[in-house]
Amino acid sequence: MDQGEPSWGGDEAAGLRKIIHVDMDAFYASVEQRDDPSLRGKPLAVGGSSERGVVAAASYEARVFGVRSAMASAKAVRLCPQLLFRRPRFEVYRQISRQIRAIFLDYTPLVEPLALDEAYLDVTSDLRGIGSATRIAELIRTRIKAETGLTASAGVSYNKFLAKLASDQNKPDGLCVIRPGDGARFVSDLPVRRFHGVGPRGAEKMTRLGIETGADLVGKDLAYLREHFGAQADYLYRAARGIDLRRVAPDRARKSIGTERTFERDISTGPALREMLDTIVEMAWHDVEKHQAQGRTLTLKLRLSDFSARSRSRSQPAPIADRAAFSALAHALLDEVLPLPQPVRLMGLTLSSLEEETERQSPADDPQLSLL
């Protein structure tokens, strides 16, 4: 897309806004390569290297071999035998994330962090009176590089859905602008698997229905989408047309956080389920730390081979303190449902009853966090 400034004109009154999505490039892996020059240019995974370990992040050199986040470390090594591993340093990542968010807040108070490494910014009315969303995105990327030694990609558009798509378009270290009036055309050329919220299974289902691109999706009416995709239908209908009415919400409260995994083959024995649960714990705790979440309720979700569901939850009087406590509680929940009448095809863990950041930390503790 054209890298020039969109002609926004009076679009704010028409409901269009100037939205930037900033996404750090391979954040955890890039931090490790920055801090250890011997790792630069080499395939690197951040995560556990044990048989049960999980890749939390992969450098671009590793991604060439197919290594991806949330992948089992054993599979990652099979794909890339020369892969190097480093344990995550979440406190370092948090500190850098606070540094980056302070840069965002120099331009707008409307910052919605999605994780340590990405955020939406609404710069419809920016603090410095720059007026150009593209120019602000360029300034932010330049400052991030100068102040942290890391690169970021950015997408600029008139809504959140398109800005997020745009930030991924020219990675790494890239910028993409989707102008008002160009959203539907941009989306029409994209494979549906690029749509946020469409996972591998959803994309497979769409392929079976002859839906592979945004243009294919536009060809299906709302009744058809509701028949085949239920509650997701309205989102898909709007997304295919480049429509997203959500506002950037700096005080958005996250209700829960977690992960689930569908197995390649159903698992039927207790020992095998406990071993798989260790992997799910690694994946879920990685997300908990990535989002700096603290919660008191843990829920175990199981889907059996006949697609029936089982779940167990337990709440604690105080937030779950660390990975060991998280793992112990998860295994206690699994023990409550064993033995099961059928093999298991899906397992997931969700942490809820989350505390707000302001409940966990006084603004005086960290002047940067007090600005969020």
C-alpha cells in the first residue's frame, strides 16, 4: 500500500479514526540477540529446551525453518537441529515494554496494550499536533530503535482490524498504510488465515467451504455465515469488508487468559495426559507472564473424542504466585476428573478472576506504569 499520509479530512466525524498498531519484531528473541552479540544472525528460540519445553518466541533466522511460538521444543529441534535456546527473562522484557509504552504516551494517551510487545494507539488528536498518523508511526519506530536497539513494525489505518493486518504486512522493521476507502480491497486479497481470530481449524473449515480469501468471504451472505460459523459470523462479515467499530480502549480490562491445544491423536491414559498437561502449563504460564496477569481462579478444560466437554475450576484466596503453584493446581484439577470415559482430543487452561494492574502496584512504585 501507499506509504504516504492518508487523506483523512473530516473522517473523524464520519466515524473513521487514525489508528496505529505497533508490533515489536520477534521481541523476546530480539532482546536476547541484542544483549548477546554471539546470538545474532543465528536461529534462536526463547523457551525451554527440554523434551517437554515450549518455544515462547523464535528469531527470524529460526522461523525460516518453520519454528514458531507455542511449538513443542522437541519439534522445533527436529525442524532446525542447530537451534539455540535461551530461557525467558520476563523481568527484562517487562522493563523494555515499559520503556516503549512511555514513547507511545508522548504522542497520545489512548494506548491499548495487547501484550508486552504490541499495542494500539489512537492518534486522531495527537498530543504534539503532528496531524499525520504515518509520520507519528515513523517517529515512534525511530525512537524505539534509538532508545532500545530493537526494531518495530507498524500498521496505520482507520480502524483496529486493518491497522493490525497492516503491521504484519511488511515485517520485520516495516511500515504499511491502509487508506480510507482501500480497506475492503486490501482485505479481499488476503488469505482468511491472516484474519485475527481465524485459527488453523477455522481456516481448514473455510477451505472446505470454498472460502480462501477475503474476496471469497465477501461472497457469502450473513445468513450463510451464521449457519456455518455461529457467533463468529458477524465478525467475519464485517472483517471481510474492512469494517471494525471498536475504539482503542486504554483501560480495557482483561477477564481471563489461557491457552488450549487440540492433539494430533486422542490421548487416553492418565500418564500421557499428565505429560501433555505439563506442556499446556508451559504455554499458558508463558501467556500469563507475557500479559503480566495475576489471577485467583484456574480452569481446566477437556474435550473428549465424542466432542463432549469436561471442566474443573478452583479459586484461591490470593493470586496464584508462580509457575510451580500454577502447575500444581492444574494437576490437582486433572486428578479430579481422572479416569475419563473416553480419550481426550483437546486440553486447555484458563486463568481468571484477574486483578487490575492498579490493584497490584501503586503508581509510586513505577513512574512509567503510573502513566498507563
